[in-house]
Amino acid sequence: MKTIKRVSLSEQVVNSVIQYIQENDLHPGDQLPTENEFSSLFGVSRTSVREAIKALGINGVLTSVPGKGTFLRRQQRACARD
């Protein structure tokens, strides 16, 4: 019997952010919605959004500029997970 993989909420938010980028045809340098806007859009806490944005930053997908916002990096290296 195959075990069921549990996906954390922040991983689900990562996938949702990537899907948002693709569906809205965002390009490198484009600004993403704020943490509060994503929180409302996805129906999750700001903490979950912040964790997802941090993970995408570590993976080179996003960059956050304090006081300016979060932007799509020049080279997008991640894709949606199954």
C-alpha cells in the first residue's frame, strides 16, 4: 500500500503563488501582490504567505525589497509541484 504524502500549508501556498504568476502572465521584474492581498486571495494566514515567499526567494523565484514589495526574479527556476 502506498503512503499518502502530507503537504504543508506553506507548500500549498508556494504552489498557489506559482500558479498565480503563470495565470497572470507575470514577467521578471513584475511586482506581486502584498502578503495581505495573497492572504485574502488564498484564505490563509499572512504567516503562511510569508513562509511561502521566503521559500520562493531561497529558490531564486522571487526577491523581496523592504519597503518596495516582492518581485519576480529575472530567472525563474521553479515550477509547480504535483
